[in-house]
Amino acid sequence: MKISIENLTFYCIIGILDFEREKEQKVILDISFKYNYNNSSNFIDYSSVTADIEAIMKEKRFKLIEEAIIYLDKFLKEKYSIKKVKIKISKPNILPNCRVSINNS
């Protein structure tokens, strides 16, 4: 099975610029991963995944998007026994004329 979580949107502190450390900014995450589904007792609750991701992003206040992706990748693999995770983090409002994104795939 494959889970895709698209456009997970919330506000958090992320970035190295002074103004990014003072005020939360909008971030958008896209995450996808495969897992082995055998029966109804072996599933991944995607609502828990999204809650975990948002809580981590708000708590850790990462300075770099790269640090956030590395941390989330490791966390999701360990907690949910996932082999490979694709993560994309976007900061849609950091520049006036574009959306900046980084991904690990």
C-alpha cells in the first residue's frame, strides 16, 4: 500500500533569517510512503502521521528545511516501520514571486 499526504499546511517557525525566527510562516508538506498491509490490524493511521509531523515542526523550530526533512525521515521510519519516505517541504510565501521547496527524493 502507498499513503500520500498532500498539501499538509500549517504555520511554524522555520528558517535562518531574523524575521523567520520571530514569526510563524506558512509551510506545506507532501509526504508519501509504502508499507506492507496484511490485515485490518496492520495499518498506518495517516491522521496520526499528520499530527506527529505538525507537532514536530512546531516544537523543533528548525533553522533549515534540510534539517527538518532529515529529522522527519528518520522519525517516520522508526515510528511507523517504513523503509522509504518521500518528503517535500515548501515555503510558499518566503519570496514574493515563487514558492521555495526542498525534497529528499
